Amino acid sequence: MINISYEKYKKFLPVVIATVFSLIFVGSVVRTTGSGMGCPDWPKCFGQFIPPTHIDQLPADYKSLYKVAGREIADFSAFKTWIEYTNRLFGVWTGIATLILAFLGLKIRKSHSLINKLSISALLLVIFNGWLGSKVVSTHLMPGIITAHMILAMLLVFCLLKIKYLVVNIEPVIVDNIKKYKNVSLILLVMVFVQIILGTQVREQIDHITNHNHDLPRANWVENLDMVFYVHRSFSIAIVLGLFYFLKNIIKEVKGSVELKKIATKLVLVMFGEVAAGAILVYFKFPAPMQSLHLIFSILMIAYLFEITMILFKSKSREVAL
């Protein structure tokens, strides 16, 4: 007998996953265009539910009226205001989508308890991260909060991908010494997680530098960064070498899973895209589009690696399979 509620859940899950990745992309555009303070108040924007499109729609003393953390805001920019407002709209839809998913999860809680719990966890992560997003605004991009914002976003991605692999049938993987692959995938997952946190801290430093020196050319950003940037850059070499060796062996040796090889191939492509974006940022004066791509590639990297790890942990060694 077909479980109608379960089928509805399965159909709606991809919508939620796509929504979350879209929100991360829009968030990256907010960061790279410097639009984080485009709306100085929250949940409204300049005291309005639909933000202004021209400075004439604001009071003459708007800079002091909407000051944040005791500091006057920058000159009004309709472009930045509407980018941040779009980000908030995506955030609202993400909240609604995860709420619907949690409701659908409740309807199948008796037959799929873990899926129900993970759905509720996803909703709580979205709510808490939404609140944290408001603190990013009210504290004027305070260091630490942005990093926490990114960590929660990654945990949300993990949560949704775990649900995906609970509702989707995974092809079994047959490979010699599966334990080795499991351990290596976990180590690499932790390394990429740490690397993204380091990258977020570099981004926080750039925010701090540009907030205190608006006229500083992008070409001079790197020389004002501290050791975190150099650790982030050097650590990327270890990650690339480790991932390349791991994925080369996955593609070559694993038998029985076309899906795993597809994901591994995607991860290779994303990895090289991430390295290229990072190099362009450093050597070509931090072009804004590359900042967005660098963030998106990093999230895709850890998402694909997490998927590979889940598949490996559901698999067996060739000797056991025989």
C-alpha cells in the first residue's frame, strides 16, 4: 500500500534542498556586494515592509535615525538595499518551506521516526539561523556571528542531505577495504569544514578592514589580513591533494555505484573551480563575482563530500559482499 503522506514528503524534499542552496547563493551575493547593511533594521527595512527605491523616500536624518551599534549607517544605496531585501525574502520562503517539510514529517512520524526528527531539526536550524541573521545586522557585522551563521548553514545542508539519503534508495558500493575509504572521507570532511570556517574568518577580516577604511583599494586587502588568511591558503593545498587522491581511487576502484562515481566526478570539477576562484581572488584584486563563486563552490564541495561519506557508510567491503 502506498503511503501518500510519505510520497508527498519525498516530492517536497527537493524543493526545500533547492531553496536552501538558493538562499546560500543569494547570501553570498549580499556578502560580496557589501549589502549586509543594505537594510539597517530588522525585520523591516528602513522601517518599511517594502523598502525604498530612492533616497527621497527617506527622512533627512536617516543616517542617524537608523544607526546601528551606535554608528551612523553609510549613504543609501537602492541597489544594496534591494539585494539585502531579496535575501530576506528568500529567508522567509526557506522558513515556510522547512515548516511545511516538518509538518509533512509529523504525518509520517510513526513509520519514519528519524526523518521526522531530522525535519524538525532542520526547521529549528532555519529559525535559529534567521535569528542569528538579525544579529548580524543589529551588531553591524560583528566578527564571530558571521562564522556561526555559516556553520549553522552547513549543518542545515547536512541535515537535509541526510534526509535525502533516508528516502532515496542508494546503490550498494563494493570495494576492497571499505573501512579505509570511510575513515579518509571523514577526515577530509572535517578538513573541508574547518577550511570553510577559516575562509569565513578571512571574510570577517575583510569586512572589518573595509568598514574602517572605505577607500582602501581591493588590491591592498591581502596585505592587511593576518595569519588566518595564510593558514587558509596553505591548508587548501593539503585538502586538494587529499581529495584528488581519494577521488581518483573512488572513481577507479569502486564497483556497483554509478551514483557515487557521478558525485565524485562533480566534486573533482567543483574542487578545481574552488581553487581557481581562490587564486583569482588573491591575484586579481578580489573581484566580487569570484567571492560569490568561491563561497558557492565551497558549499558544493562539502555537500558532495558529505554525500559520498553517507554512501560509503552504507556500503560493504568486497570480501563481506562475497
